[in-house]
Amino acid sequence: MSALLSSLHAALPLHDADQSPAAFIENLKAGRGQTIVYYGTSLTAGGPWTRLVTEELTAKFAGQVTARNTGGPGMHSGWGLQNVDERVIAHKPDVVFIEFSVNDAVARFKLSPTEAKKNLTQMIDRIRTALPECEIILQVMNPIVGKPEGDSGWRPNLQVYQDNYREVAAARGLRLIDHMPAWMRLLETDEKTFRKYVPDGVHPNEAGYAHIVMPELRRALGL
């Protein structure tokens, strides 16, 4: 575990200086209704963070928010690309949150980092071609623990797949919300609480999302 922590910690980027609010937040503040699509793995499809974000936005901007969660449990970016028309573009969102790196890294899927990055860039291109004004927000989620070699959830190179999102966001000028620094600080300083928040080693529970993820989402979105 210590070697894993050291490797991941060394790769984590420092937080950028505070940036301006997300475009869809500015639109909501201006009184314009916004449609949100959440698109990703089980961390999105079943992740309480999507409901918590929607509830918070609805409370602040009553009657202006429409949200669609179109994630796919157990899915990777190949599925994401194949279904982007139906699950994202068809809803004509003003903003889409995308995360697939956690499942791109699953060894049994045999998806190379190069292929995973290509899937992501093609998803972005498809969305931008169909919906030029749609804001695209990429997310890097939480570390995975307790899934050793031989386990169906083994992810030997998770960091490489997460770096795809960091690199694509920088190259394409997209907003990136990187949850790894906060999760890694908790894992390194209070593993007991980390395991309480992520009981199966993969999927944070509502308390984990409320205490670790939501503060970063608020900061990164300008809430």
C-alpha cells in the first residue's frame, strides 16, 4: 500500500489557482435554464454526488435546472463513445460531466491508454460538433483499494488512465475536476475513515461524497 500511495501522490497535480465559475453556473445566475447530463461509470450512474449537485443547484436556482444521469455501471470509454449520441447529444445539454478513466483502467477490459484517450477525444469531438455551445467538464474520481492482481477489478495502471483526462483537459481547454488530491490526503492520513467512506474500495458512499467530493465540486464550479 505504501508504494502505491507514494506513486500516486507524486503524480498528483497541485490545484490551479481559483478560476472563474463554470459557464453553466454563470448562465444560471443570469436566469437562463440549463440542462445537465452526467455521463460515466457506476461512480456516476449510482454515485450520490449527481443527486447532491442537482439538489444544491435546484435549491439555488429554482425552476432552472434539468438533470439527466445517463451513466452506465461497469462501462468504459468504448461504451461511452458508442452511446454518446443517444445518452448525451440527444438530451441537448448545456453542460456534460464525463468520467470513464476508472473503468478504462480495469485490466480485464484490455483497453490500452492510447485507445482510451482516443475514445475520450472522439466523444468530445462528437459533442462539440453537434452542440458547439455545450460545456464539457472532465472528472478524475477516487483511488481504488483492495483490488489486487487476479481480482476482476484490478487496475494496475489507474494513474496513467487518469492522466489521460488531465492531459486532454489541458490540451483542449476544458475544465477538469480532479478529486484525487482530496481522496489521497484522506487515504494517507486517515485510512480508517477512507475505508468508511469507500467501503468496497471502489464506490464512495453518500457520506464520502458529501465530505470529500462535494467541497471540491463547489470550489471547481464556482459555487
